[in-house]
Amino acid sequence: MKIKCPKCNDIAEMGDDFSYVKCSKCSLDMTYGEYVRFLTLKDARYSDILGDYANDTNGNAAGTLDDW
């Protein structure tokens, strides 16, 4: 799957099973979890994505990046 590289904004490749994200232009190579973390650190608008990985938020917001 083609996605936007969070490092250089070029086109990156994400594995069909969401196991990796790679960009040939800037040599980015990370797992999907690392990719999500990178996005949230780069742009605060994505911080709620981390809530998708919480076991149970009991209806609360995802919290801050420090909570993770």
C-alpha cells in the first residue's frame, strides 16, 4: 500500500499486513507501530491514533504521548 512518508513526504510503502513502512527516497524503514509513534510525535493532530492501541480507555481520550 502506498502512503505518505512521514519523514520526507514522498511516497512510502506499507506492507499489506501492516508489518513495515519503508521509503526508498529517505531510507525510512520501521514497523507500523514505530510509524504511528513517529506520526504522533511529528504532528499533534495524530495523537488520538494512539488510543486505538490502548487495551481499554474506558471512554477516555488517548492521553498525552508521555502516557505511552
